[in-house]
Amino acid sequence: MNTVSSQHKEDAAKTFKFAIISISTSRYGKYGSGTSPVGAEDISGKIMMDLVEANGHHLVDYCLVSDEMSAIKEAVTEAILKGADIVITTGGTGLTPSDVTIESVVPMFDRQMPGFGELFRYKSIEQIGSAVILTRADAGIIGGSAVFCLPGSPGAVELAMSEIILPEAGHIVKHIR
């Protein structure tokens, strides 16, 4: 890492408030909005929660929503109002007609972070090969919060959190604030 980049990371805050939004129509139909990933049998949500807490950050909100535009927009807005520095959605980033996370969240962005989606797909090639073209994972800024839209698979969530989002959290939040 170069000296300038190292200095930016050193100057950044060390702990942040995270919100997790799991998007699944079938799971929502079975469990409702849920208050924890454990109670909703949400493996990807649990992975994210565990990684957030293991890295010394705080989880300020978890919710499970149906894959509907209004529900997704409302959940993202609510997470930001609860003071989340970083909001992470999981699910609804694929190509099926019911996958509307990107259509819901991207128009809310004040600014996009195209490098996130590019890097995520690059790193995902080792796990899933050319199937990376099926994800529309994206990220951007809404107000003073970073918002990441991840696929719903546990492997994708672990990769994005461990190799991209958590290592860069301080650097990202410092720049957007």
C-alpha cells in the first residue's frame, strides 16, 4: 500500500454503525420483517452481522423485506435515519424480473461507487467463474451514508464484507463525510 493511502486509512475512524437489509420475498412471507437474521433463518444476514461485530463495529438495524421497490426504499431510508454509516442490502441483485434491489436503490444514490461493483465481480471470478455477469452488485452514497447492494448468496456476502467493505469502511466514510 502506498504512503498516501496508508495515511488516509490511519486518519479514518475505527468503528462504524452498520445496518443490514435482507431482501427476500419468500423469507419475508414466512418470517415477517424479523429482528435478527437468526430468527429469520437468514444465513447471509448472520454472516454480515457476525463480521460487523467481530470487527468492532455496531449493528444499528437489521430488517428483512420483501423484494418490492417501496419496501426496499423504505428500509434503506429508515436505516439511514437510524444513523447507519454503512447500509448493506443482500438479495435482489440478479437478473430475474423479481430482482428489483438495483432499480430501487440506485436512483436514491447521490453518487455511485462504480469501483465497488467492478472489484466485487473481479474478486468473484475465483469463486463462480463467468457467472459473475449475472450480478448487478452496486454501491453508492446517500446523504452521508455508504450503501452497498450485495447478492444474497453467503459466499458473495462473505467475500464482499471481508475483502472489500470492512477493509475500506473507514476510508469510505472519511471521504463521504
